[in-house]
Amino acid sequence: MDRTTLSTLGRGDHGLVAEITSEHAELKSRLYALGIIPGSKIEILRFAPLGDPMQVKVGNSLISIRKSEAEVIEVELN
């Protein structure tokens, strides 16, 4: 499977979270608390007018995250 970061995907793209590459424990912990954990399904729903933040669907939850946070989320495309 191809791997990329969540920040490079467009509206309607989806995949599986492969890894959180951040060295910052606080960010990693926050993403995990939001349900963005390795193996979870994630889909891009929409972007704010200026492209940041982005709304994603993880499981049954809708979450808004910044592009800078999306850059540390590696996704396997399916």
C-alpha cells in the first residue's frame, strides 16, 4: 500500500492511520485521545475556506485538526 501524510490528501480521500511521527508527547497524546491511532480508518471531509483547519472522520467522530498536526499523521491509502 502507498503511504503518505494526512496533510497531502484531498477531500473525500481516505485510508488507515499507519503511524504518528511526532516527537512531541503532548501532540501524540492529543491525537490518540481524539481516536487517531494506528489502524483506525480516517477520511477527509472538508477544509476551512483558507485550507486550515481540516475536518476528518475517524470512526464515528468528526474532528477538526490543523494542517501542521496532519503532517505528522502517516496514512496508508486503500
